[in-house]
Amino acid sequence: MSEVKTIKNVGDDTWAEFKGLAAQHKVKMGTLFKTLIQEYKRKSPFWEEILEGEKILSEKEARELEKVVHAVRQDCGFRT
């Protein structure tokens, strides 16, 4: 028998709608969930582009900018 998994913070209405969609399209819920994940990844490469894309600043520039921000935050009384 397969292991049962739970998804936190999914309300009964949302879960019922998910089950209904799977039944409506005559697919298993696992298949529908996998399809949702694949579509989400395909349609939202935003963070991957940001995290894996070309760097805007060099490492040296980033360190210098961090020092300036730290100093400004300290001068204005913000947490650093």
C-alpha cells in the first residue's frame, strides 16, 4: 500500500474542487497534481531567471553596495 501524504493549509472547498477537476477530466489526482506542477514551472520561469541569470553586479560591487546600505541604515536608525 502506498504512503498517504497531506498538504497543509488546503481547505475542504479547495480539496473538493481539486477532486472534482480530476474526476471531470477522468484522471487520477496524482496525475492532475503532476500536470499542475509542470504547467506552473513552464509558465513561471521568473525566479529561475533571477537566481540563475546573468549577474548585474560583480562580487566587489555587491560588497561595496552592502557596506553603503549598512552605513545608511545605521545613520537613519534602522536595524542593521
